[in-house]
Amino acid sequence: MGLRLLRRILVPFAAVVLAACVGTLVIGRTHASSAGAEGSTSSLSLTSDSSPARSAEIQEGYQLFESHCSTCHGAEANGSTGIAPNLQGLGPGVVQLWLSSGWMPLKTPSVQPVRKKPSFTPARIRDIALFIESLHPGGTPFAPKLHLASASLAEGFSLYTVNCAPCHTITGAGDALADGYHAPGLHGVTRTEIWEAVRSGPQNMPQFGPKNITPAQLDDIIKYVTEKIEHPESPGGISLGGVGPVAEGFVGLFVGVGACLVAAYWVGDRTVRDEEGHGEGESDEDGDGESDGDGGEAVTSDDASSAEGDAETR
């Protein structure tokens, strides 16, 4: 009886312990294999290039992205958080543009980015861009070395007037767009930023590919913007901020016409005062003449009476 009771107790207990051990072993292996797969994926994405230097840059970019960007864009830069968009496939040129212009990182993701001082050095910006490119190659590449010696300012002006001035204004000061957005000003931008912006189309800007604007035409636009827009000439002596002919016309209207009105009022006031003063002078002269005449007549009468008295005395 004792053995049977012991078997009835021990056999089920041993079966439960054995099942628990097997389950723990299976779950542990599954977790380890999945972790290993993730690790291998990250390792492949970070060391996809055969160059050790490139791998080191990608690894540095991965660490910077994890620290400063993953909160909004997700750990894999795929926009999984729903706060910021997916960056995979956009290309390193897009990432470099947004970071070098200071548009990113944003303090408030819901507002339109504005140009400010970059948060990273050019080397670190390149590292982050290389890391994002390693996740999904393609998109807008880094800007090539630009040689603008043979570019045409006249062609650049024509192309800028047609394709860029409607939003950025003819002077490059920027302008307001629909729904509270605005086209940024072009003063202070670099050649690389212009190239990457034209090819990628940031924010509301349309994307211009090589079929829309050829590489030679893009060189013309870049030369015109960097030479004429960023260093404008002021033949009149005062640039008035370079905000465009309409605003400058209003300034000329109010300041110029206002100055003419003030000058006319000043001249008219002086003329009225001079006329009033001249009239007072004439009345004074008339009064003096009359008094002199009266005085003359009085003296003549006295002389006559004194002459008559002398005659009677005699």
C-alpha cells in the first residue's frame, strides 16, 4: 500500500517537473534564437560595407541615432512610434540636409522646422546619414563635388525665376504658403544644401529629378543663388531688407510721399508766416505816417498862432 501510494504521488509530480523543465528549455532557446537573429540583422546592417572605416562610421551613426533620434523615428528609423516619419529609403542626402540646416532634431514635432544652428558636427551628421542608408539603401545620395566655373548666371536667373521665385520670392527672402507653412529664405544656404533640396524636395517643395532639371541646369541655379541671391547688389544704396519690389514700393510710397508732404507743409507754413509779418509791417508804416501828418499840422497851427500873437503885440 505504501509503495502504490508513493507512486501515485511521485509519478504525477515528476511529470509536472519534467514538463516545466522542457517548457523552460524550449522558450529559452526560442528567445535566444530570436535575439540572435536581431543581433545578426543589426550586425549585418552595421557592417554591410566591406570597408572597416565605413563600418566604424555606421556604428557611430547608430549610437548617435539611438541617443538623439530613435525616440521619434523608432529604433530602426521606420517611424514605428507614429511621431515622426519613416526615414528608410530616403537616402543619406536627405538626412544630411535636414541635420546640416538645423531643421532636425525638433523640440516640438508638430511644428514646421526652422533653420537654426546644427546640433551635430559635419562628421557626425555624415555618420547618422550612413547608418540610415545602411538600413535601406537608395533615395537621394550625398551631393557630388560641384564645379560651377562653367555655370551660367543668366541661365541660373531664368531657371530660378520660373522654378523657385514663386515660393522663395525673386530676392530669396522666402514667403508664406498655405496652411501656415512658409518657404524658407535662401540667404546663408550652402551649395550642398541647395543640391540636396532640389533633388529631394523637403517639406512642401516639389522634387526635381534629372529629367526636370538637368545637372548642368542645377549648377546654373546653384551659382545664381550662391552669388546673386546671397550677395545682392543695391544700386540705390539701401537694400531695404531685400524683401521684394512690392514691399519696397510701399516703403517708397509712405516714406517718399510722406517726406514730400512734410516738406510742402513746412514751406507753406513759412510762406503764411512771412505774408502775415509783411502785412503787419505795412500797417505800422501807415500809422506812423498818419501820426507824423497830424504832428505836422499841429506844429503849423502853433506856428501860425504864435505868429499872430507877435503881430498883435507889435
